Amino acid sequence: MWSYDRRLQYPVKITKADPTMAKKVISQFGGPDGELGASMRYLSQRYATKNKKVIGLLTDIGTEELGHMEMVSAIVHQLTSNLSMDDIEGTDFAAYYVDHTVGVYPESAGGVPFNALTFQSKGDIITDLHEDMAAEQKARTTYDNLLRLIKDPEIYDPIRFLRQREIVHYQRFGEAKSSYVNKIAEDTCYEESSAYTLFHILWKIFLYKSRYY
Amino acid sequence: MMSIEQYQLMQYINQVSFAIHDTVLYLDTHPKDECALDYYHKLIPLKKQAVSVYVNTFGPMNADQVNSKTSWTWGENPWPWELEGC
């Protein structure tokens, strides 16, 4: 279950419309490294492990990403508010306007609609945590690219906040992965990954056979 | 348009909530860190009190915080992504 708080995680107050910039920022909503994919990735991956710590982390970061999706959407919405046709005509935003007017639609900066193929839920938590760390870095790079293109401090400020969160998430996923990999020496961990299953069965047989009752 | 008082209280709630959330992520991977757990427990009542003042003064922040028994106020104020909102 989720519950909605009527506030943004970090304030977005953009007073000057800029449809060309909106067309770029929208990528962090529905693009290949955007917040929609990030949230769906972590919330989908939670079921592949019995490690309660990792489930907690995926739940909490997946939830925060929903809040980031809302922030990116707010930026796009404010950048496309009160536009005249003169503001739209001849800009990169014109093609978007034909398909979506000024509605917020999950797509990449290149206009490709959101695709669930941008993420995996592999059913192997160690594999998934590796992807999660890469995903945070890819999103961080995308925010860096946006920050190089943005001049308006009102847009720059919330984007900088979002970029910083990618770094914290990367760190937390790294810690989760390390704690996990260190557990490989323990009996329970072999059950987590199908790659270890055969070894696990053989090991159990070995343990059983070597008992002296 | 919201008042300075509302904006400032919302800013405070955002700051305390962010501190709690970032501590939660840290505790997820460091569950035995007593210092972080103390910090978490120090922040929770600060948020509770600020949210209670906000809800009583400016309206609901969550759909289960509608105080009015005569009208449905959830949809009355600006939404957070609106320029005049929080």
C-alpha cells in the first residue's frame, strides 16, 4: 500500500516557461534512465530475495523514486505552463505538443515512449543489485548532462538535488550488495540465487552423508 | 497564493522529512548504528508536531487528515506541482 503526501520531496518553483528545456528534462520521467523506470525496477525486484534488509532498502528507494517522478513531472509541467503558440512553434517541443498538448507523458528526450525493457527484474538479487548500482550511475550521468544544458537557476536547483540522490542510492545499493556477497559463505545465501542451487543440493547431500549418528 | 507562514512551515516539514528519509535509507543498510537510530527517534516527534500544526492551520497533507465534518477540503488547496502550491 502507498499513501500520498501533498508535498514535493524538494520544492519546484519555476516561474519562466521554457518548452525546449521541458523536452530535455522529460527524459528523467520516462526515458531510459528516468525515475519511472527506476521506481518500477526496485519495486519489482523486491520479491526475488528473502533478505529482509534488502527488501526494506528496495521498498524505501523505490518509493522515493515515485517522489522523484513527481518532481520531474512538476518541472516539466511548470516549464510548459502558460505557453502561447509563438512559444511552441519552431521549437523542439512542437512535435511533443502535437501528440500530448502540454500533458506530461513518459518519454525520452528523443521522443521514445517509456519502455519496461529499460530495466530488469531478473529473479536473482545479486544480479539485480548490480543493475541497480549501474542504473543510479546512468541517471546521475543524465542529470549531469542536463545540468550542463540548464542556465536558469530555478530549474538547476531541483535537478541538482535529484542528481545528489542518485549518489546516495548508489552508495546504499553498494552496501546492500556487499553485505549480501559477504553472506555467500553462509548456508542460507545459496538459496537466494538459482545459480547456486545445484551446488547447494550437492552440499546438503555431502553434509547429510558425513553425519555420524 | 500561499502565505509566507505556510511556505516556511512546509519548508520545515520538507527538511525534517528529508532528514528522516535519508536516515531511514542509512539504517536499512546499517541497522545496528545506535547514533543513527537516536537521530531517527529525535526527528520523528519534530515531524509529527510540525505536520499537526500544518494540518490544523492550512489543511490536509494526506487524505486521512481532513478535519472538516461539513465539507471535503482535500481538493481545495493548490497541488504541490502548481506554482502557487507548496
